[in-house]
Amino acid sequence: MASSSRMLAAAVLAVLFVGAWCAAPVEFTVEKGSDEKNLALSIKYNKEGDSMAEVELKEHGSNEWLALKKNGDGVWEIKRDKPLKGPFNFRFVSEKGMRNVFDDVVPADFKVGTTYKPEE
């Protein structure tokens, strides 16, 4: 039985490693209209034949994921009644089912026009 548990653990680790190794590069560019209560992002996802389907943001100190909406220009936005608290974590699902989470990508003191990349 212990052997089966070790094999299962090894298989899970292998899948996690391959998934991380195959993950496409992602870049988040803060767009005009972003301020303390609104965040607008162009998200560059470099995976041929795939694109972002869903993007969510988690504020610093929160456990709640908030959905971003994609506007007609392809910019992902979130608008709140109260100030957003960075740095911001992001998770996404692509059209082909790729899932990923990026922690502390966009800082609290973000600058419009700046591109932020997750640490690898």
C-alpha cells in the first residue's frame, strides 16, 4: 500500500511540474482608466491557438476572488465602490482549459502603461 501512495505522489508531482513547465508566459499591462477603484488590464497570453476565457483578481489580505470583465477592446476590467488593495493576485482559465494562479503580480502602487510579469 505504501508503494501505491508513493507512486501516486510521484505522479501528482510530475503533473504539477510539467504543467508549470509548459505554462505560457503572461504579461499584465495597466491601461488608462485605472485608479484606486478601477483596474483595467491588457493581458498578453502567449499560447498559440488559445486565449483567456476567465480572469479573476484577489486583493491583498482577501480570500475572495473577483471576476474581471472583458470589454469590447479586449481589456479586462474591474470597477469597485471602494479602493482596491494591492498587490494583486490573478487566476485564469483559458479557452482550452489551462488554469494558473499568479501571486503579487501588479503592485498596489501600479502605474498606467506599465507591464508587469509574474515571477517564474
